[in-house]
Amino acid sequence: MRYLLNLIYLAVWLCLTPWLCWQACVRKKPVRGLFAKWLGHMRGPAASASDRGHRPLAWFHGVSVGEIHLLRQVITRFRTRFPDWQCAVSTTTATGFDEARKHFADLDVFFFPFDFTWAVNNALRSIQPTLVVLSEGELWPNFIRAAKKQGIKIAVINARMSPRSARRFRMFRWLLAGVFGQLDWIGAQNDEYRQHYEMLGAPRVVTTGNIKYDGVSTDRANPKTQALRDLLGISSDALVWVAGSTQEPEEALAIDIYRRARAAHPELRLILVPRHPERFDEVARMLERSGLGFARRSLLTPGAPSPATPLPEEEERIVLVDTIGELSAIWGMADVAFVGGSLDGKRGGQNMIEPSAYGAAVVFGPFTWNFKQTVADLLARDAAVQVQNAVDLESAVLRLLNDSTERKRLGAAARAFVLSQQGATARTLDELQTLLGPNKSKIAA
């Protein structure tokens, strides 16, 4: 079966080759880490397993920026509880790699290998982990089979599986050939996800809750948010609308709504944070065509004149955040927060937990299957607003900008809900400790 998978992967790569060449030659954006992923060649401390003696190693994997942020508190607490273990971190995307290097400066960080047999075997021989921890559900059949063949334990944390994904996995069950049965332990975000994994043959699945609730800040005065306020010239009493993790056509909608909203709220600030870096320039051109004053975050540096001090009548009240890794802190400025990727039916929504934790009045569209349980819980507590289309979005945003009492009520309810959900990280570490057994490490008290 592994050779059939290799052939399927090669066929996909042949189809992707023209696009990859276009990215590299025309757009000057080659895929980073391409050859390391192809060959499974890992560099750095983890690649020298003999240098660490008999110390076991836990390999943590997060696909991109969101998963890397999730792993921050998990790895920190894992290292405290298992002081004799080494840790290494892999990721798939270039943005995830940069975030991992920033947050795990003292650990080995590398790109996850493609799921070809030679790549995964080379990677596993280089790293020689005792435990592999996959976040949220990044499951590759050849990697899992190779790891199990070498006696490596595999855990999936904060696992999620939408009904659509479960149906797809069932359709290709013949190709996966028992992959789910080879997973040693899965910590699911909720009971529905747990049931999906169990139906696919996973032997040990526990509902641990959503780790993303544990890693969020609830303090609007935190140093990162305050530093960005100072840099952007946004006072603590300013009225701020943040449209974050946006995708096409959400930025255009936000700009149009902002244009009409500022008739009643001339002091309103809009902060636009596109989801994908490759769209930063496109959104900048969109703002230029709008005729509205705006500033690009990447051009602002500490000590430079702020776009809002002083503020002439038509000064830049819009900020385009064309940097990576700052949205978490930016949500702390939001009075009203629109969470993108939720209006067009293609992406399934982005993380609304972070703005909820800060007590913002949170709005999102109808397509939120990536956060199905979180959305259901927020709506059940009347702690967020779900809109169905662009017209509803404008109505909701204008209503919340006009009604400070309702904004504060929604925000307080959302923040209280997030606080009530915390604790998944501790439950996950308890389960990992049980999985590893008492003799696998000296465990800190």
C-alpha cells in the first residue's frame, strides 16, 4: 500500500509542478524547505541523535501558525513535567516555520517531510523520536506506518474532525488501511470529534477539550497589545473594528462597511488582517483604489510618527496588518471583531476564541465548521453574533458600533465562556504521562 501511495503522491506532484515553477520564477516565491521535505533531511541538534545520549525525544508537529501557537503552552508544560526529555518542532508552511523559530528559539525546528516512504524513513532515522505528537489531525499514512514500525508512540492532541472530513476518510478507508488503528492515543476537542475517530478505528480516544482556550490572553493591557497600540497611535478609548484572518471577498466588504460606518463614527479605526501573506499587496491595492487613508503595518517602526498622532480629518484611520504573528495581540484592541474565512463557504472559519477571550463583540459568518462546537457554545450563551451574508454583516457591525451597552454585554459573555473552558492542556499532559508510563522519564513534581 505504501508504494501505491507513493505513486499517487508523485502524480499529484506532477500536476503541481507548473504552479510551483510559476511561483518560483514569476512570483519569486519558491516553496521553502522543498528539498528537505522531499528527502527527509533534517538539520540541527535533533539530527544528531547520538549527541543526546539516552535522553528520549518528543517530536511535536504543527502544520502552520495556528498550530504552532497552540503548541507553545503544550511544549512549555511538557518540558516542565518531563525535564529529562528533549523536544523538537516541525511545521509544514513557511509562516509556521518562522513562528516556530521565533517561539522555540532553543529547540530544533524543521520542515515536516513529505509522505513519501524514503522521506519519512530518512526523517525518523535522523530524529529518532520516542514520541511523536501531532496537533489537530495532520495524519499521513506512510509516516504513521513507518513510525509504528520503529516502535515510536504516536499521539494526536487537540484533534478535530468535521463530519465532511469523516466522510472523506471513510470513502478512502481502503487506501488508509488501518492507519487510525495505529495511533496510540488521541485527545479530541469534543465528543463529536471523538466519535468520528472511534468510527474510523482509533483504539483510544479521549475528550480533553480545546487547548486553544488555554493559550489565549484575556488582558487587554498585555505588553504586546499595548506596544501595538502605541505604534499604531490607537488610544485605549478609541473605537476599533478589527477584521482578522480575512479572505477574499471579506476585505472589500469590510472597507465598504467602514466607509458607511464612519459617517456616524468619524473616529472609528479599522484594522484589516488578511489571512494569507500572498494577498497583502492585493489588499493594499484595494485600499489605494478606495481613496481611504491607510497605513501598512510593515512600514511602521517604533519611534516613527504614528498614523494617528495627530489625526487630521482624512488621516490614515485604516491599518493593513501585512505582518505575521500579530493578530493575537491585535484582537486585544477590538471593540468589534469580525472573524474571517467564514462568509464564502470554502474555508470553514478561523479562530474566534482569541477575540472572545479579550471581551470583544465577536461577529462571524455562517461557514464555521472548523470551530463548530465553539460557535455552538458561544451562540447558546448569546455571546457572539453569526451573520448569513454581507448585508447581515453590515447590519450587525453598524448595530454594535452604535450600541456600546450591547457590545460590552456580548464581550463579557464571550470572555466568561472562554474562562469556563480552560484546562485542556493539563488534561492532555495527564494523558500523555499515562501513555508514556512511569518509567519513561523522571517526572517533575
